Amino acid sequence: MNLVCPECGTTNRVPEARLHDAPVCGRCGHELMAAAPVALDDARFDAFIAGTELPVLVDYWADWCGPCKAMAPHFANAAAAMPEVRFAKVDTDANPRTSGAGQIRSIPTLVLYRGGRELARRSGAMPAAELQRWVQGELARAGA
């Protein structure tokens, strides 16, 4: 299973049986399967999404957005509850290239990726339990 380090961008090969053994990046030592969202920027986004074989759920947000701030703890709780999905956040103001390429028109917007391609998207804040059901349903629908 390939996992891209959110810190240095190195692709790491981790046996599926070892995903829950707190694997770290072979280059920089950063935790690869942290149970918390990782921040992605324009420079690291494409490689992380394309190179990570696990599903990746991205929260496109902005600091000035009230619903984004309200949803942040729910997103973090869902990340802790779903170790089989990588959770990431993209600040739309600080990363206009990624936001533009993703055609983000409203925030918060959640986009679920697998193998570098978009599986599903949903705009608007939601509680952790609803977010988890939505992700699980979309992954089941995609056969992932």
C-alpha cells in the first residue's frame, strides 16, 4: 500500500497488515497514519491525492467561514474514527491553485478521492456521524 507523507511528500510502501502499527515516513520520520486531518497546500496536494492508495477525504475551508470552523471538530472526530480513510484540509484562501483546479465554489466542501480521482463531493457542514455515514456510503457505492 502506497502512502504519501504529508510532511515531506515521499511515497512510502507500507504492507496493508502494518497500516495500524503507526508507520512513519522512511525519509523524515513523520507519522503516516495519524488519526487527525493533515493540512495540504498547493505544492503537496496533487502528489498526496494521486500517490495515496487509501481513500482521502478533503475538507476545503477558509478561516473566515463560520460553518467551516463549526465543522472542524466534527471533521477531526471523524478522522479519529475512520483510520482506513486519510483526512486532509485545504485552506482555500492560502491555496488558490488547488481550490481552482477542484472547482470549489462554496465552503465547506468535502471531496472524497481514491486513486487520484474524485469519487464524490458534498458542500455544507455536517456532524461527525453523518460525515462518516456519507463517506462509508460513497466508498461502498464505488466498490472501494
